Amino acid sequence: MEAAIFEGGGFCGGIRFRMHGRPVFIHACHCKDCQRRTGDAFAMNGLPENACNFA
């Protein structure tokens, strides 16, 4: 079975990422810094177990 590939990026399109394999964990942070950075009530973060490429 092939590993899952997840792709995404920032809202402006300036940064893209591709992650090979599922994240080790996913975390929702509700601190004030993450709220300011995302402009939302929380930020979602994932830690990749395998390679993660940025462009």
C-alpha cells in the first residue's frame, strides 16, 4: 500500500507543502499567539513522521 500524501499551503499561495505519510499527531492550539497568526479561534498543527517538502 502506498503512503498517503497530504498537500496544502498558506492562504496567499506563497508557501506550499507536501507531506508523505500520516502525521504522528495533530494538535489544535488555542493560545493568543496562534489566534493572532491565523485570525481564528485556533490553529491546527501536525508533526510529520516522514519527509515534508516546502516550496
